[in-house]
Amino acid sequence: MAKAIGRVGHEDELSIVDHLEELRGRLIICLAALAVAFAVCFWQSHTLLHIVNRPLTKQTQHQVQSGEGPLGQTAIAQQAVIKVASETSEIARELSSPASGLPAALRAQLAAQIPRLHKDVAKVPRTPQGNKPVTLGIGEPFTTTITVSFYFALLIALPVILFELYGFVLPAMTPSEQRSARPLLWAVPLLFIVGVLFGYFIVLPAAVRFLQNFNSSEFNVLVQAAPYYTFAATTLLAMGLAFEVPVVVLGATRVGLVSARTLRKGRPYALLVCVFIAALLPSDAITMILEALPMYVLYEASILVASIGERRRARAQAAELPGASPAALP
């Protein structure tokens, strides 16, 4: 009979059917968590779309203020219409006064036109519409909303999925390996969320600014919804995975693939890899430095933690040796 989920020990022997039963139960939990998260995200889809659109909206507003692109030209035309209408209303007010010397009938006609002119001017938008992604197909707003909701649902359900994955592979580890893997379990979702936040507040705005302004004078820049959301999700996912470098490094050191000494010798190569990854993300030179710096700092932090772990393991092994005295331990 299969063991209950989460209660399989290292010493228990399970058949293939038992492993499949446990795997099925954990997959059901993962799918249930993803379904609940998706329902909540779809319910709050307006808020999520507003969050994802914010970098694009801010960049579009900068273009509007500087008169660039179709929206910028539209804003200039709107301001010109409002200015001309205001000046025309002032002229009509002056001419409708008795001091103008015009006939009373003509002054009455001018005075009657002033409220209408104000009413028409009030209908002119003060800011141009269109600072949101563009949809082309009749069903694209619905499918795009579903896609964005799924992206956020996967992010929210990720801790549950990782916990179930850890619970499935946990019985294959010895008790000492389980103690070593437990801190990594908590570090994976935490670092991923930090990487996603860093990507949203630093990388994505810089990427949108760089790409939307690149040769913008040669194009009428209109951002389509589906490619934009795919690009945003890819950028955030890349930064989330990039921030998992310490977990990968620590995992490699704990299983004996590399040592802290090897990691120290590899610092120049690690720096080049960080710069290369930052260069792959579209941005300017300053933003590329801001992207590469946290990844290299995480690499240095992983070296420090790996060194501490190696010293602790060395002390523990020395303490187990017969005749070892505490004073002789490093």
C-alpha cells in the first residue's frame, strides 16, 4: 500500500506503483494550487494588467510629453486645438461687448457662440488615448488576459510546486543531505521572487525605454499586447532564474562537484558571464551594469556561504575522528 503524501521515510521501500501513486497525489496538489491561483488572478486581471502595463505606460507618457511618435503628435494637435479654441473664445467675448462697436444683433450671435465653443472644447481629451498595448484580433483581449493571469498564477503557485517537488525527492536523501537541502528549499522561491521584483523595477523599464526609443523616428511605434506580455514574462523569468545562481553554486559545492577554492579561481569567468547575461537583456550601458552587479554579488555571497559550509563540515568530520580534541579543530 502506498504511503501517505509527505510521510515516506528514507528507510521505506516503495514499489514503482507506490512512487507513481505518490507522484500523482503531489501533481494533483500542484494543479489544485495552480487552479486556485489562476482563478484569483483572473478575478483581479484588471489590476494585473495595470501592473504589467505600467512600464510601457510611463515610457509612452515620456514620448507624449516630448511630442514623439503618433501619440506625441496627437497630443501636440490636441493642445493646439485647445489653444486656438481658447483664443477664439476670448476674441468672441471681446467682440460681443458693447465697446466693440459692432451691431447689437451680431454681438448677440457672438455671445451665443461662446458657451457652445466652451462645450466643444471640453470634449477634447487633454491627454491622448493609446498608451496601452494594442490588440488586433477580436479574441485577443480575452486570450491575452488568460495568458497574463496564467503567468501570475504560476508565480504565486511556485512555492507550493517547489515544496511538493522537494517532498517527492526528499526520501531519496539521507538525513544529513536533507538537513543540507532544507535551507536551499527556502532560498529557491525567495531568490526567485527577489529576481522577479528586480526585473520588474529595474530591467523591464530600461528594456522598454531602450527598445521603444530605438530608431523610433523611422517607425510609427504601436506596441502589440501579446508580444509585449510575452517579452515582459520572459524578462522577469530570466531575472528570477538568474538570481538562483547561489542555489546552484551551493548545491554543486554540497554534492562535491566544485569547491569554494575553485569558485574563487573562477571569479573572472563569473564576472564575464554576468556581463554577458546582462548584455543579452536589451538596455543601455548604465542599466547593464545595474543588472550585472547583483548577479556577481550573489556569486560572491555563494562563495562565502560555501566556504562557511566547508569549514563546518571539516569540523564535523574532524570531531568524529578518534582521539580528536576540540582544541585541535580548525
